[in-house]
Amino acid sequence: MLGDKACTQAPNSISFHFLPVVSNMSAPRVLFRVSAARVLGDTLRFGLAGGRGRGHFSVQRSGRQTGTLLLVTPVKGPATLEAEVEMSELEGHALLGRYLTKVTLMVSPYEF
């Protein structure tokens, strides 16, 4: 509905990705990159929007149109962690769009 705040704040897209990794993998380590195919606004912002295991992840800008999800601490498996990476597109202070990438990290009980 036009002018509905909940509707304008909702993500334009949500994508899901599943990454199997070994236990106690060294960190910091790049896990995933999020990028915009084309930019309509004047600013892209990247950040963590939520997920289980927040203390294990960080998001950094790695290019003009790219953000990187990093594993910042090793995880002993078996474990399942989730990170929600948000990319927001802005024109001035107006939100043009939100894009959510949900990454599930499945940590093996084994170190090989």
C-alpha cells in the first residue's frame, strides 16, 4: 500500500545461502560477498541485520558496490550459525531499497 511504512521498510529481496565449513577454521576469514549489480542511489550501506551467532561475524565494505561477510572468531563444531547481511540503497537520506542475504554456516564436528 502506498505510504505504508511497514511496506516501504520491507526488503526488496531476500536470498538464502548455505555454507558448510570445517570445525575451528582459522579467522578472520572471508565467507561471502554481497554486491549490487547496479546502483540507483548515491549511497550503499552494508551491515549485519541479525542472525544467531552475531559475535562471530562482521561486515566490511570491500568495494564501491560490495560488502564482505567475515568470520571473525573460529567456531568449534558441530554448530549452525546464521548471519543476515543487509545492503541498503539510499539517495540522500531516503531509503530506495533494502536487500537481505541470509547466510547459514554449518560447522562440521571435524577439523578436516
